[in-house]
Amino acid sequence: MKLIDGKKIASEIKTEIVAEVELIKKNGGKIPHLAAILVGHDGGSEIYVANKVKACEEVGFKSSLIRFEDDVTQQELLAKVHELNLNNDIDGFIVQLPLPKQINKQKVIEAIAPQKDADGFNPVNIGRTVIGLPSFVSATPFGIIELLKRYKIETSGKYCVVLGRSNIVGRPLSILLSQKGKFADATVTVLHSRSNNIKEICCMADIIIAALGQPEFVKANMVKEGAVVIDVGTTRVKSELTKSGFKLTGDVKFDEVATKCSFITPVPGGVGPMTIVSLLKNTLLAAKKEIYK
Amino acid sequence: MKLIDGKKIASEIKTEIVAEVELIKKNGGKIPHLAAILVGHDGGSEIYVANKVKACEEVGFKSSLIRFEDDVTQQELLAKVHELNLNNDIDGFIVQLPLPKQINKQKVIEAIAPQKDADGFNPVNIGRTVIGLPSFVSATPFGIIELLKRYKIETSGKYCVVLGRSNIVGRPLSILLSQKGKFADATVTVLHSRSNNIKEICCMADIIIAALGQPEFVKANMVKEGAVVIDVGTTRVKSELTKSGFKLTGDVKFDEVATKCSFITPVPGGVGPMTIVSLLKNTLLAAKKEIYK
């Protein structure tokens, strides 16, 4: 069994990005610039955005944090999005979710110029992903594909089960994995809350991606000997073993599953660390105009 | 075994659309108007567009045919698309494919306003389909879902195999069938040219959608007793039995498969007749502003 070390890969990618930024600087190019819009003071969102800003600094990007209070109107928020769309210094930007209830989240997402949509949530980018055109892919699927690449995990012709059909993980990942190309060309089945025979279908899988948000859902008796298991789950579960009283728990019962796997991601330290570097990668792609030429 | 009669259903839907158009007229509303852009004189395209125009007339829609010669420039074509986007009398329009090689097909498709994209090929509509927002769905997947509805074929929790991952049939259909909702919620596997164990996986299927364009690919030994089989294939195969010397052949070996099925679509007369009514339905949805409110 080989552990997929997301922390190590994320760190390697950061080093690669630093080198790219150095090169851009040396050639007198424009430093990549990511902006983040943060509405209100939700604890989780504050931390996520702070981590994104910090990651930008680490790799030498410029970053901007734009704050609104909880009572921001839809109109104000959309006006800021339009402003960022037109601001040539900003290569990519994100609007941190969730948004307060007076805001139509979808309207905001669709207002972001696809060329600057570093989160890859705009339907234009999702649609382009589906038909195999260059596109910004959202952070978690992007990060998982990157892990498969870095560990040279063969996917062509493999039977791959994606547990969960969320718009930001399961669905886009299932599409990416079954598309034509390298680190794709898999035979993909999407399982979800209405699926039957989940255990039997998982037992057929060469690759299992668990992204349903149910702690320790995938047990050893659902996994074929030698399978690759990618665990996207990160649920805070009560624990007496930690100081905080909580433990980050994946969708896979790691201890019993790991022994059967060829590769497995731990939680934490597997998929998680890849999400922020995926955002950095998207920002770099946006700055280099590699998606929309 | 029950035959799914696409011709009959298509005719029923046309009658329903006629009634809707009558009602719109009676209430002094605007008659739905579909425009089609046809470039060059490709025989197939001429026939397809003529059939679309004829179908519009049959249900009481207004239709416009806009012709360009083979040597049209990208700029001229895009200018026409923009003109149609802005023309308030036109509710929806299509650009008949294929286009000559000097034209960037994707640029043209992306120039069509999503609100008027009756073919559902614009990435915005594809992306919205993926995330479960109201959208224009392309004709063949739309027609197939409609057939399942009309024959009250249960899909929730069923194991569904889609053979083929094309952008206009297999891919969107696989997404629609595995989404939340009625006539969806299926467990979907997409099989394609790189898939292994195709026979074994097909044998598990409650529903098989064959959309790979390989005549008589699906044999009896690939189909479970009682399965539902939808045949999207329409390949012209040489035949000594027809006057034309050709026979339209599906992706399913109908004679031997039909006896095992609970439901099956014939070729011709199954999925085929549904495609044009799907285009009419999209035009009606566009005219009624039911997708983009």
C-alpha cells in the first residue's frame, strides 16, 4: 500500500509555481493577481480566505481581499464583480461561499467573467469541461486529477466509482475521468443516495473516489484488493482523542481499507492540501491566458 | 416486450404544441419563431433543415431560413448570429452543422445567446444542465427522457448503462439520468471505446442506452432479461432488401434483443422522430421564457 501524500505534492507544486513567478518577474511580465470577495464574518469563510491569501503570498502572487458586510445588496455585489471583470490588473477572482440569503448565489457566479473564474463554478467553464474544451476546473476535482498524474496512476479502461454527485466534486470528477485523454478514459459510475447495490458496485472498482460526506462510509468489504482509494470527505467528528474535541474524518474507514489498497489518500493530508494549490494553478493559467486565448 | 413508439409519441407532442400555439394566438400572444442558419448545400443538412422548417409549419410556428454560401466568412456568420440574438421576433435559432472548415464551429455556438440556443449546444446550457439549473437540452437526450416519461419507465435507483460519450448524446444523457429528480436518480455508467468488460457491465443494466454508432453492437447476450433498451444508432448500412440499397440500422441487434426486453425502441421510428419535436419544444420554451426568466 502506498500513501498518496497530498501535502508533499501540494508543496512541490507550490515550489514549481514560485519558479514560474520568478521567471515571469525576470522577463518583466505581470505578476499573477488573485482577488477574493468575502461577505460577512463567517468563521469558516474567514479561515478559508485567509489561507488563500496566505498561499498567494507564499508563491509570490499579488492578492486582494475585498470585504462586504452581511447586509450587502445583490446590486452592490454584482457591481463589484463587474468592476473586477474589467480590472486588467486582476487575473482571476473568487467570491467566497456561502453568501447571505438576500444574495442570489447563482447570479453572482454567472456574473464572473469565465476568463477570470478561478473557482471554475461559472456554467461556461462547467459546460466547456463537459465538451472537452480548455476550462477552469474547480479546485477539488482539479487537485484529485493532479494527484493521479503525480503518482502515475493509470486510469484508462479502469472501472472507477465516484461516490457522490455534488456539483463541485462528484459530478465534474466523473466527467473528467471518463473523457478522452491521459489520466482519463476510465469507465465511470456515479453512485448517490438513490443508488442500489452500492457495496457490490464498489467491489468492482479499480478506483474509488469517496465524496459523499459520510464519515467512514467506505468499509474494507466494499473495496477490491489492490484498488486505488481517494477520500474527499472531511467531516468534523467528535473525538476524545484531540484537544479541540473534534477530529477531521474522511469518507473511508482508513485503518481497515488501507491494507487492501494499492494507493490511498489519508484525511487530513490527502486531497485537502491540493485544493488551495489548484486555485493557485487556476490563477496562473488565467494570468498566462492559457485557457481562453 | 413493449415497443416504444417514438413516431406516435412525437405526433402526440406535436398535437399538444399545436394546442399551445392556438391558445397563445387566442390570447393575442406572440407566435413562437424558430430561425435556422444553413451554410452551403450539403445534402444531409438541406434535408434536416427542410424537415425542421416543415415541422415548424405543422405546429403553427413561424420559421425563417437564412442561407449562406460555402465561402461565408466567420465574421459574416458571427454578425448574423448577433443580429438574431438581438432580433426580438426570433425566440430561438440554430446553426445547422457541419460548417465549412474556415469557420470555427465552437466560436459560432458560443456566440448564440443562451436564451435562444434551441439546440442546447452553448456551454452555458450544458453547464446549467450539469448543475441542475433550467437549461436548453439538446434534441436527442431531451427526446429520450421524454420517451421514458411518456412510457412511465422508472429510472430511480436503476442501473443504467450509456454506451458512448458523445457531447450531444451520451454525455448529456448520462448526466441527466443520474441527476436528482423524477425520470432521473439512476445509477449511471458511461461505456466507451476504452472501456473493458463491456458485455459484463451491460448484462447488469436495467436500462441500456446505445449511442455509439456501431450497427448491431448490442447483442442478446449483453442484455439482462427484462431490461429497457433505447437505441440511438442510425447508421446507413448497405442492404439488398431496400430500393435505395441502404437500410437505417441501429446500435442494437433488434430481432434477438427485443425478445428479452421489457421496453425497446425500434430503428427507425424510435428515438429519431423525437429529435425534431424536441427542437420544437425548446423553441416553445424559449418563446414562453420558461428557461431564462
